[in-house]
Amino acid sequence: MKIDIIGDIHGCMKEFETLTEQMGYKWEKDLPVHEDDRLLGFVGDLTDRGPDSLEVIQTVWKLWKKGQALFAPGNHCNKLYRYLNGNNVQITHGLETTVAEFDALTISNRNDIAAMFMELYEESPLYHVLDNGKLIIAHAGIKEDDIGKYSKKVKTFVLYGDITGEKHPDGSPVRRDWAKHYQGSAWIVYGHTPVKEARLINRTINIDTGAVFGGSLTSVRYPEMNLYNVPSSMPYVKEKFRTFD
């Protein structure tokens, strides 16, 4: 299996374009195509906070419909899905930027893009188990013992990480460092927690390098496990990045 997995895009379309070009993709009819027939993988959080969330949705949906991409939803994807379904969700923590983009469209265009996203979300698994179990793509990661399980508890972990229920002073949830204790043989590629550079530990790799917070957008090429990244055009927000002991 040949797949290039992209970290949390959060509406940073220009960075996505530049990153795929760096990896040898050529954009044809508004889609990235690789001459070696490589797949693209997405760890979720396509939208919110960045300037081009709806363009990212349309691009990923088109790739997915053509069989050229795999998508695993993130917590922001889950919230947007609930919003589009008419659920009562708080339009905060970045969702307000995506909603503003929707509100600027005609009703017809709004409905078309909403339908794309909902189809992508509904027909994609919570996480991907690929290459005969050698590769897992899960938004915030997954514990070794939970691979193959889809309970509510597992869903919470995959979308939000190993949360304790406590909050940091800025209101963000306190998360345990689950990757430090992972002992499985499968590679787990995930995002969710912004780090200054891709974090590789115990056959896990966090590729959310905070594109929307002024860091970079990162991808990992599987099975080679080569890393690629491009700098963000967004303002740098130091406090959004997590450091580990």
C-alpha cells in the first residue's frame, strides 16, 4: 500500500496544495494526482479556523469519490456534522469560521457542500485499519487493545484523545500521553494535538504540526515513513503547541 497521510488541515488550502506539490503531486482539474498512483489519507479536522474550509471539503470529497483518498473524522468534523444535521452545538472554537463561509453562499451551493461533507463523514469509518493491520489512521490515536473496537468509549478516545476530564487554564482538555505507553506493532498515524514538529514515539507519529496556528502542515509517506512539511501562512500562536517531557 502506498499512501501519503496529511495532518490536520483546518481550512489551510494553500498549505495543502503546496505540501502535495512537494510530494510530487500535480494538480489536474483542481485535484492532486500522483504519477505513482499513491493514495492520500486525511487524519480529520479538515475545517475550522483557517480561511478555506469549504474548498478543503470539496477537494477531499472529490478525491474520496474517485477512490483516491481515505478520510478519518476528527472532533471538528464530528461537530460540523452535528451542526449540519441541525443539532444544537456551540458555534465556537473555529466552527464560527466555517459557518461564516457557509452563510456567504447561496442556499443551493450551501446545500451542495453540506451534502458532500455529510456523505464523506457518514461513509467513512471512525478510523482506518490498513495494510493487513500494519497501519492505523485515527484522528487522536487509539490504544492497542482498542484496535478493531468501536464502542462509545473508543469513539471518544479516537476523536478527543486520552482526556482526563480536567481543563487547562485556557479551557482546553487535559490529555494523557497515550503514545508514550503504546507497545503495538502497527504504525498509528494521528493528529489532533498540535506539536512543533512531527512526534515519533513507539511506532506512533503525530503529524498535527499546527498549520492553522502558524506552525506547518505535515505529511508522512507510507510505507517509507518519510516526512514532508511546508510552513504555515497563518499567525504563530505559541500557546497552542504542546510540548512533552
